Amino acid sequence: MKDLNQVLMNPIRSRIIQYLSIHKEATAGILSELISDVPRTTLYRHINILVKSNLLTVVSEKKIRGSLEKTYALNIETFSKENTVENVTRNAYGFLMKIYADFDRYFEKNKNKPSSEMESVFLSNLSLLMSDEEFKAFISELNQVFGKHLNNVQDGSRKQRSISIISSPVNNEGE
């Protein structure tokens, strides 16, 4: 299997995984309707990469008009194996490099555009004081907000936007 971070760095594959993390199962047809801004052949190629990387598994197959329709789900075992304390630094590095690569591509492509077109780009770093219980409630609230928009269907007016969050306790040495 390729490095998990390399496989997941692709925004189309990220969208497939996001959908399946909420809806548990989907066919390529369902994913194609949701991710309608991506050509069907390209979407199938990304699904195959996820299957070959053992991140997706086929949970059922049925014949429909002479072709085989597969239903996919996340392979939680593979994600669990990779999401370990031993891999946390590598996974965080991959996450941060994906953000950097996305920003770099965007700015390189749009460097000559008027600044008004780039108003939706921002960087922010906040430090919040919260108990563990308050932090859990905060994450739950964020998930509710994201959930409202996570699987919007492309209607011609929507742009794909990337929002990345990383959280860790602050090491306040010397205080």
C-alpha cells in the first residue's frame, strides 16, 4: 500500500472518505451524483486507488442491467492501524504538507488575480482555554456546523473549499 498520507492528500479521495464516514456505504453511482463536478471515469479511478490501498472495501455486489454494482464502505481496520501514537508525527506532517501544497498550488495559480478574488483565503490560529468537557462540546458543535454543509451537491455556484483544523494542548514550559 502507498503511504496513507499520499493517498489521502487528493481532494477527490478526501471527499469520498468524508461521505462514507457519515453515510457508511455508497455505490459509485451515489458518489458520482454527490461529486458531480468530477468526471465519472476520474471518480472510478479514485475509488479504485482507495480500494487498492485497502482504505475502501466492497461490502456487496449486485447485477444491474448486465453490469455489476458494488457498494463500498470504509475499511476501518486500515485506518485504525495507521492512526496510532507511533504514527502521529508522520500523520500530522502529512496533514500539514497537504495544507501547504494546496495553498501553494492555489497561490501559484491565482497570483495575478485581483486581491478581491482571494478574500475567502485566511489563516487563523486561536488559543482557547477550555476544560476537557468544554472541548468535547466545542468539537461536537463544530461537527454539527460542518455536517450541515459536508455533502452539498454541486449546483454550479458552489466552489470546493478546504477548511483544516489541527488541535493539540499547548506545552507551556517555563510557566
